[in-house]
Amino acid sequence: MGHLSNVTPGQQNWALASSTLAFTICFAVWTIFSIIGIKIKSELGLNDTQFGILVATPILTGSLSRVFLGIWADQYGGRVVYAGQMMLTALAVVLLSFADSYLMFLVAALGVGLAGGSFAVGITYVSKWYPKEKQGTALGIFGIGNVGAAITNFGAPILLVAVGGAWQNVALVYAAVIGSTAVLFFIFSKDDPVHRHRREQGIKHDSFLKQLAPLKHMQVWRFSLYYFFVFGGYVALALWLPRYYVGAYGLELATAGLLAAVYALPGSIFRALGGWLSDKVGARKVMYWTFTVAFISTFFLSYPSTDYIVAGIEGPIRFNLTIPLWLFVSITIVLGFFMSLGKAAVYKHIPVYYPDNVGAVGGIVGLIGGLGGFFLPIAFGMMNDLIGVWTSCFMLLTVLIGIALTWMHFAIQRLEQSKHPEQHGPRDLPEMEDLHGAR
């Protein structure tokens, strides 16, 4: 950690604050289709499957780009890669405003998806400014940028009204904001200390293929499955809930967006708490809490609306059993809160286990997690079209959580029976010199 010897707390705080703000803007752009997609669905007459593909397409690009962007951030420094990625995203959003067919929307959405790649760049950049004992908290604070989804779900409907109901104007406003953010970030940020140290010492960065070497470890793919739910599931619901509220409860778009934001907000702002708890009580404990509560929550949300007929004195009585809206919203808030803790807990592991490959490992974990945000909305739409049960999306999530919880539990059991008793410590992570045996 010699590269941190000349780094001041003020520099650390500035790097973290500027990166978090940039990530918030990127995340808001990344989820823009959750609101304008509903207007586009109406204009083009799309079914739910087509709508699911549309809102999920940016998530695909954002996911696939994370590996490359993360590795480039390790190699060339997060400052340059971050600014370049945001500027390219701004251009894609401008092009989106000119789309006039479903195919053109899908192509433009692929470009908009570059906004999602910002996560891999951000965690690589931020982690370089902090020692490992503080990285969980720092990365948890950075992850608050997920609140961008709540900003879009809450603010985009208001902006849509303000610009005369034209979704194209909303897209242009978003393009201007992220483009300005790219310029300001490049001007006012600094190269991370690791990249600066390597440049001053003439140290060559690892090759692209060497950066990918840790991906041979099953542990990396286990972390990826966790993130498939805690992040991918979070993004999928943030995109799907406005449509869910409109279809299942018959709400207006503005109200649906507000209630979706109520879910997305705790799924973002408490990520810092998740990072702090992962530093203090252990990332594994936080993951157990997350999966247990999430399983219970999605199980209850899975209950379909059902009509019952019972015998009455004056004849049959028909009544409908549906989760009341207030209870449904309350459970989604709890679900979002624990997803937020889980997202931070997953990424607590990465710079500890793989300090020299944060970009590659963080990128692949982010990629798989992001793919959850791509495939799940499509699956939600297809299930809704095929079986016509709105709560089928939560049925699918319940199955996924059960698989992840089971795999995690048995993997931890094997680790506890291994030759590394230090893993029983309060942080639930092995010391650096013992990492290789735990993989």
C-alpha cells in the first residue's frame, strides 16, 4: 500500500464523491427506458415481451462492457476511461431521440447501455484510493449511485410533463446531463494513485489475457450468481415495476413511477450501510441476511390474485384475494433494502481476494449481475404474455434466490471444514497470504 502514502483524506473523499455522482448520473441514464419505454410501447403497440426486450437491451450492453471497461480502467486509469465512457453514452442518447422504429430503438438502446459499464470503471477507480480495511465502506458508498434508478422512476415522469409529453426531449435532457458530467469529471478528477505510481515507475500493466486469469476460479462465478440476483434482480424490478403497477393495479404512469422509486431508493442508499456492515460483522453474514429475507419477501409477493367462491345464506359469494397495494409496496421496500446490503457485501470480497485484478473480477461479476437485469425483464414479459399472472415475476425470483442461498450455504460449509480456521474471524474473509487455498 506504498502508493497510498501521499494520499490525503481529502483526495480520497473527492475521488469517492465525484465517482459516486458520475455513477448516479450513469445509472439514471441506464434505466431511462423504464419510463420512456412505456410511452414508446404505446406508440409502437408493443406487447409485454417486446417491451421487456426494449427495456432490457441497454442492460445487455452495460453488462458485457463491464469486463472490458474494468480491465481498461486497471490498465489506463479510471479517470480517462470513465470520462470517455460517459461521453460515448451521451452521443448514443442523442441518437436515441431520432429513432422511429422498433429495430432502431433496439440499436440505440445498445449504445445507451454503455452507461451501465460505468460500475466496473468506478469500483476499479475508487478501490485504488483506499486500503483494504476501508474498501468495503468506500465501495458501499460508491454503490449508492444505484439511486439513479429511483431518480429516473421519480423524476422522468415529471420531466416528461415539463417538456410537453415528448419522450425525445427527455432523452435530449439526459444526453446533455451525462455529457456535461463527462467533461467536468475529466477536468476536476485526478489519476488514481496506483496508475500514477505505475506510470512514474515505468511499470507495465498486465496484458488483457493475464487480467482474465482469476476467472478460472469457481469462487468468482459463485460471487457472480449472488450478484445476478442482488443487482440483476434489483435492476430488473426497477425497470419492470412501473409497468407492473400500471397493469396489475391500474395506476397512472406518474404514480407507478413514484412507487417504483420507493422500491429503488432503499435499494440504493443503504448500500453504504451494507459496505460498513461487511467491514464490521462480515460479508457472509450480510449475504445470509439478504438471501433469507429476500426469499421470504418474494415468496409472499408471488401469491397470485385469485377469485374465490364460497357458499352464503343467499347464494354463492365471490371475492378476490389480492395483496393490498400498501402491503405490496411495503414488502418491495424491505426487499430493496436487503438487496442493497447484499450488493455491497458481494463487492466487499473482490478487492480482498483479487487486489490486482479488481477490474477483471469486478467486471465479470458485474457482467453476470447485469445479465440478470437483461434476461429477467424479458422473462417477466414472456411469462406475463404466456400465463397472464402478474406475480409470476416474483415466482421466478423466489426460485433464483433459493438456488443462490443453497449454493452459498454449502460452499461456506466446505470452507469452514478446510484448513483455514482464520475464516471464522469477525470479518469472515481470510488473510491475504492464505487466499490461494480458499479458492
